Amino acid sequence: MLEILRSNDPTIIAFATALLRGEDIEVFVMDVHMSGLEGSIGILPRRLMVRRDEAAAADVVLRDNDLPVSKWT
């Protein structure tokens, strides 16, 4: 799996997840429960992971919607 997006903003994570799932791209959100450890202040970013063979397609979907993309290559 490759990281395709990293953000502290839960709305960006939710939007990106919905876009990718809408394109039948498997996505896994990591670090969701880290807020319990940090005290819910939102300093630890969440990461969206996709399968290596779907990373290029995920990159296109996110860029087409003006979302930040992690450098995965």
C-alpha cells in the first residue's frame, strides 16, 4: 500500500475517501484513532493508503478535484 494523501482536516479525508471509493479504488484510512492519544487536538495527520496498482488512478482522481497528493513515486 502507498500513501496517497495526508491531512489533519477530517473533511478532506472524508471527501477524498468518497471520491476514491466512488471510482472503485480501495482506500484505507490510517491513524484514525490517534486523536485519542493526542488528546483530540488534531495535530496528528490521517493518511489515506491505496494499493500500489491503483495509486496512479487515485492520483488522477485527487488532482482532478484539487486535493493535495502525497509524493508516492
